Amino acid sequence: MADKSSEEIELDKRAAERAAAHKEMKLAVGTPAHHAAVKKHTLASEAHAKAVTIAQKAASRSRK
């Protein structure tokens, strides 16, 4: 099995952060911490989206 590229490692890290933030957000529904959890999830989702874009660009470069 080939080693993961730095882009793939970053993508996995961001996906895990996003999943954790999503779980935290769901648990915080109806509490004063919900707004902060939603913001954290939004930021994690944006970082994940950027990591996906970077990984896709890297994958297309490696195929050429």
C-alpha cells in the first residue's frame, strides 16, 4: 500500500475535525453553547472544502 501524500493526510485530518465539530454541534442543540458549536462546524467545513480542492488538484497533477 502506498504512503499517503501530505494532501491526503491533511484531507483526513480536516474530515475528522469536521466530523467532531458536527457531533459537538448536534450535542449542543438547545444549549447556550450551540451558537459557538455551529460556528466551529462552519469553520471546519470550510477548511475541509479547501483541503478537498487542494487534494483534487494534487491528484490531477500526479496523473499527468
